[in-house]
Amino acid sequence: MSVPTTPRIAFQGALGAYSHEACLQAAPDVIPVPCTTFEGVIRAVKEGRADLAMLPVENTTYGRVADIHRLLPESGLHIVAEAFVRVRIALMAKPGVALKDVKHVRAHLVLLPQARSFLDQHGITSEPAADSAGAAAELAASDTMTEGVLASSVAADIHGLNVLAEDIEDLDHNTTRFLLMSPQIDETRRAEKMITTFVFEVRNIPAALYKAMGGFATNGVNMTKLESYMVGGSFTATQFYADIEGHPEDPGVKRALEELGYFTNMLEILGVYPASAGRG
């Protein structure tokens, strides 16, 4: 993927968050632009404070990231790449603290249950924090020598903490998929394996979704994701988010999208981008 030499990438969270790790994976020399909310990430790009946006869309353990599918079509941004980040949990503390000294840890609410076996084994109590990377920053600024933080090892590097234990998560498959988004779209880019992401709303006619999906089956197009979500607070206005393998100009994909158009009120392509090796 072609990005600026030193791209500014906006992400939600504090420096050292897993979203920051995704930015570093996409561009090692990235200039990170931390934002408080997902809306703030999008706004940073649209206002020119960042060149690109890194947004999480799904996690293998917790499923879809709330509100993201609603925000993507409204963002005015386009998907240009994807990144998969394994959620590797590290226990960190201030320099000079040994593992046996740590009696209590803080981390984001979703991280704590993922390291429960390790914490129980070492008799360590825990409490939730608003942000794991933010908790790391707070610990670094404190004088406590009996507390630790669970976060990405990137947070330890940034905030000058020592990693006392790595990969302490109970499950070794917890992975988050991120989308790298840009104000520009380039549908001419090609790779051996491409992904096309789009949203659509089916017409209010019998079997519309069934008929719409038939075009992908008959044209041999593999659909890797299809999710529905309500819009405008209505139970009748349902939109769908989809990922398919292929490029819109591939003959099979082109025919399938044309057929989809017959059964939809709205069809919008959000991005055409190379499939990441992280897909397995």
C-alpha cells in the first residue's frame, strides 16, 4: 500500500493502545494522532489533522465493534487497507518492581477476564480502567510500587514501564481487525487477492435479500462477511455490511454487483483494498 513517507494516522485511545499498535503495523514511522472517540478519529482526518484513520471493526472474541458500521458510511472516508492485531497482553510495572511485588493491576474492562488465570495464579487483584494505555501513563506518573497494568507492550515502551510477563492471555486467538481509511479511494490498485467492502439496503419486496445474494453464488464470488444493522431507529430500514473477495472490475464481481443493484435502494462501496496476510 502506498502511504505518505511519515503518515499521520488518527486512532481511538491513548498512546500505546492496540489501535496504536495497528498504526505501527501499517506504517512503522507513523505519526500517531490519539483521539478520544471514533467520531473524533474521523473528524481528525476530515479537518486535516491526520492523513489516515485506523478504526477497529471486529474482534474474534467480542464480535462487531459497536457503532462502527453506522459510522463508516457516514464518514466520507474509504477503506484502503486492513490490519489484524493479535491482542497480546503484557503485565507491566514501574522500573525496579518485580512480579512478586505486584498486588493489584488495572486495565480496560475487556482485558481483565482475558488474563484471569494468570492473575489468580499470582494472587493479583484487579480493577477496570477506562483505557489500558491510559492506565499505563497514569502508573508511570505515580509513585506506587505495588501496582501494575495490563496492556500492549507498546504502552510499556512509550511510558517507560518494565514488562514483567508477556502473552498472559488465557486464549491465544484473540485478534482485532482494523480498517485503514483515507479521504481518497483508488479502485485501480491490484493485488493477488483483493477485498471489496460495501453497504446496501434491500428493497421492500418479498425475498429481496435472497435474490440479491443469489448473484454472488451464481457468479462464484466468495462473501466473507454479511451483517445487518438497523438505521434511523427503524425496524424496517435494515442495512447490510458485506465483504467479498475480488475487485469490482473482476467479471464475476461486476455481474454480482449489477444483480445486487436490482434489489437494493442503496449500494455504496466503502473500499477496495488488498487482503491482509493476517486473514490466514
